[in-house]
Amino acid sequence: MSKRVGVGVLVLAALLGLSACDQKRIAELEEGVATEADVRAKFGEPAAVYNEEGGARTFEYPRQPEGQVNYMITIGTDGKMSALRQVLKESSFVKVTPGMDKSQLRRLLGRPAKTQVYELKQQEVWDWYFRQENNDNRVFSVTLDKNGMVLSTATAADPRSSLPGG
């Protein structure tokens, strides 16, 4: 086996391992029962905490760049988990519209896997890796203008899934 294919196999194994760990954690957290302490014990410290109307808080748990998911876990005013959502999916992507600012974008999708600045165009592109319902590995890209406002979106095949000899 070539070194490149071997590395690809290791990356795939790591992705599957991340997915299995998250599924176990999720299965152990029940909405309306699990507390904030339970969530933090299973998932660790959130990458960001968003204050919601009414006093609830949403914790961001990104799994990018290695994974294909990002989780948003909401803790209600009673201190219990009221929602656990995987946000890298079509129903979230359609909410990304021209004119949205990058803080709203981050709040909706979580931390991107990759960002790339294009100085001459005065643009920045944010990428998130995800898996479609048909199991195709894809990348969702958002182009931002110099002021951090969404210009456009695109979806393409995930270039990481193209292994040599595969």
C-alpha cells in the first residue's frame, strides 16, 4: 500500500472514530433531563456560548476540520438541555443568505473547517465539510465581502474524499 493511500485510510479511520464517540455521548444525554454539567462532562468546554432570548444559552461544539458535523446544544433557563442539533445540513445551509454577517453565519453553522482570504478580490471564503443524506462527502462554501457580509454560497464534492487509486 502506498504512503498516500495509507494516510487516507488513517484519516478515514479517525473520522469514523470521532463519529462513534459523538454518537455515544449523544445517546447518554436526554433532552429535559441532562444538565449543563452533564453536557460539559460529555462534550467538554464549548467553543462559543450564545445567549438566547428568554435566558437560554446555546453551546457550540464544532467537529471541523476533521469531522463532518457541528453541534449546537441549548441549555434552558432551568439548567437542563432542551435541544441538541447537528447543524451542518441542507436545512441550515438554505438559511445562509446574501447580506448575512459573519457573526450570524458562525452562530448558524459553527466554526468553519477552513477559511481563505483573497486579498485582491477583498473576499474571504469559509468552508464546512459535511455528509449529505445519500452519504456523499461535500463541502459547503460561503464567500464574504470585505465587510464580512455573505455574497454567495456553493456546494461541491469534498476534495479530501478523492484518494489516489480509489
